[in-house]
Amino acid sequence: MKCYTLDAGRLSAGINLLADGCVPVGEPGRGRKLVLVPLPPGAEVAPGSPRPEPARLLAVPGDGVVVLVHDHSGYRGSWRLRAARPSKEWATIVARAANHRPPDGEGPLAEGHELYDPPLCAACDAVCGESPTEAAFTGQILARGACAQGDAGRMGGGPAYLLVLRGEQAVELVRSGRLYGEPGVIRLGLEGGEPVVSDPRAVAESARACAAW
């Protein structure tokens, strides 16, 4: 299994190791949790070069890919992991955003009121379909740590995961807090056995715009 790191929405090959050869999941300190994961037999490691660059875990035996997912919380926010929604459900979410109107009937739906947990709207349901629900990620999680913001760990933060993806499995990182223009949802899935990161809302909006030609 090839190994990767997902940090701030960017995917890179390999996982940085500590000096003792363990994978660090999370971080130490108040309101945090650091889990040290020893390497299995047969792990492929690239030595740090030039020093003091850390050694990197490149692959471990098995099928699928291993991804170290760092904290993706927004400023003073958090994040959670869920099973990735199919493209059809994202199309429904984007359609609801385009067609739903507030109770006064004027103007588009306000930003931030969109659709992860929208109010009941029978008219919108009839036109666009019911808003999708969430499903928990049921894949393999090797370890879970915790990260936090601020010295006391009370200004936001969230989990960190070392997980395995196989076959058609995909996950979504649902983020809260101040994101400063970054995606609120990040999708991590496999294409041809290789991990790919995308913004599922942006993909659905592009597909809707293309279909409108």
C-alpha cells in the first residue's frame, strides 16, 4: 500500500516519521492527543536527506492506500469525516441551492444557509429532490489522534486520522469555522488505485453549468 499525507487540502506522497520511526497521528499538548503508530514488518522507508529532513514512510504491505489526514478545522472551527456522497446527491444539493428561496420569497438562499442541514421545504423537495442525509465512514481507521488551536486547546480543532482506502471507497472532510475561501467539503477518493482530492461542490456546480448549455 502506498502512503500519503493530506494536509490543508493538499495531498503529498509519503508520511513523515518521527526519530523513533513511528507515524505521529495528532499532536501532544492540552486538549490534544498524539498517537504513535509503529511500522509493520516490510514497510518501505526513505531516509531523510539531507539531514535533518525526517525519514518518510513510502509503502506498507497490503492492498489499498494509507493516508495520514491532518487536522482540517477552520479558524476556531472543527471538522468531521464521513462517507463521500455520490455525485447524484451533490447534484441535488447544488440544485436546491439554486432553486430554494427564503420565506419572504425574495433573493437567493443566503450563503451559509445552504444545504448541509437545510430547513424543511416541500416546494424545494418537489422541484429538486429531498436533501441527502449523511453516512458514516465505515472503512479502516488505523489510528485517531486530536489537534487543537490555542495554548489551552479551546479555540477549535479536530481529529487526525491514519486510514486505509480500498477499491471504490471515498471520504469527505466536512469543515467548519473561518475557512477564508477554502472549500467547506474536501473529497478524498481513489481513481485507478491512486488517491485524488477534489471539491465535490465545485465539481457538481461545474456539471450543472455545463448541462445548462
